[in-house]
Amino acid sequence: MARWVWRMAIAAAAMIAAGIASAEPFPTKSVHILVPYPPGGGVDVLTRTLADTVSKSWGQSIVVENRPGAGGVIASQAIATSAPDGYSLIMVASGHATNPFLYRKLPYDTFKDFSPISLLAWSPNVLLVRADSPFKSVSDVIAAARAKPGSLSFAHAGNGTSTHLAGELLNSLAKIDLSAIPYKGGAPAINDLLGGQIPMSFNNGPESVGQLQAGTVRALAVTTATRAPFLPDVPSMSETVPGYDTEVWWGLLGPGGMPADLVARISHDFVAALNTESVKERLGKLGAIPIGSTSEKFDAKIHADYDKWGPIIKAAGMTAE
């Protein structure tokens, strides 16, 4: 009996190995990754940096397409209705987890219609002002906001995005009333900041670094509880506003129903790209901190942010419509 069981185990192992060996190779053609925000923003920069490295290891091109609109909903709907074959993917930001609270009815299920692949990187958001702004610190902003309630506004990348939530968290904890002005992505927000149309803007790290290096803007604070390694001289918001702590993250999703082995393969290859010296150096200069997680950990992160921010968004009455 033991010998028979052993033979069956060997046969089963051989069948599994044969199945793996005969599985269709991936990729055999171009892979498309949608970016739900305009060119030049943090999601776009991260995606193109990783796509360049992964495409070389795959021997196939990765086409990055910007498809902004509705806080990522338009691009997400396109992926949710795509074939689960790995050739259509999307790089999402933190707002993916909060959109269900901002839209009365989404054209997809945030959890069932997507296959989490990997949580790839995170960054603090940065409170920016123009280089010639009279505001030299967060304390200056708070003092001005309290002196004339409702007179100041801040730009953000869209309703419900991490930059929007960063501003609302400042309002809540500092007991002030900054008006939130939505833009279709972080890059357009910075453009209006530079043009003087808006006095301040919350932007993520990769969007901010270039302008900071050029000296066109000044960083008043980063939004994480501690200072950021790429901006060591910039205070954390919590140094002025106790308890303040928030961030933005980016991750790769595919359509729901992707085979587990395909998800694992794509996750492995993108995490490997994150660990190359050239990518780590590039992301470090941009202000993005690599993570590279399993599918399961990324799924857990999406659920955790959904649970964390849902009550806050509801209490604030925030809506994207």
C-alpha cells in the first residue's frame, strides 16, 4: 500500500511538472499598463521607470498609457472589463481604496473585479508653496488660516486622493478651514501653483522633487510622522500638528480572475525590478520608497485603507460627484 501511494505521488508530481512546463509562456506580446493620471505625476513616473526595466527582462515592450479622469475610475473600469490574461494592467494609487466612499455607484467592485499583484512603493506627500511665498512654515499657514477663515485654499490631485485627504487631515487636526481645490492629477496642480493661481499644494514625493531641486517651490512639511530620507531638512507635519501622519502608495493590479501563477510571475518580475540598483537609485532620487509585496499583502493593504479612511470620508461628507 505504501509503495502504491508513493508511486501515485510521483505520478502526480510528474503531471504537475508537465503542466507547468507546457503552460503558455508570458508575455508573448506587448503588455499595456494604464496610468489613471496625467503624464509627469508620481504614478506615471513610477510606472515608466519600472516598465523600462521589466520590459528588458521580458523581451517584450510595455506600453504605458495615461488615461486620467474621475479619480482613476475611468482607467479602472477599462481594466475591470479586460481579459484576465496579464496583458492589461493598471498602476493605482491610494485613492483606489477610497473611491467606493466618494462615488455613489462605481462601475466595478473594488475587490472582486481586480487581482492585486504587488504593492510597489510609497511616499510621503509634501506641502508645497512657491519659492517666493510669504509662508515659511506650517505654523505660518495655520496662523493665516485662523486669522481669515476660508481665505486660503490648497490644490490636490483629485477628490479622495491621498493629497486631498492630506489637506483635510490638516484641517481636522489643526482646526482650520483650508478650501480644497481638485485638479486632474498632481502635475496640473503644481502648474497652477507655479503660475500663482493657488497659494499651496499637496503633492506626492516624485511630483515634488524636480521642482524642489529647481528651486521653483519650497517644501513646508512632509505628511508622514517622521522626516523623509530624501528631504531630511524638511520638517514632518507632526512636528507642528501632533498626531498627523499619512502617505501615498502605488500598486499594480490586473483584472479579476487572473490565474494565481500568472499573478505570482508578474509580481515576482516587478519586485525584482524594484530591487535593481538603477531602479532603487532612480526612485530614491524621486522620493519613492520601494516596497515590493506579495499579492496577498497588497490585498490586505487595500482592505486596511478602505476600513481606515471610509469613516473619515463619510464624516467629512466628501464626495467626488
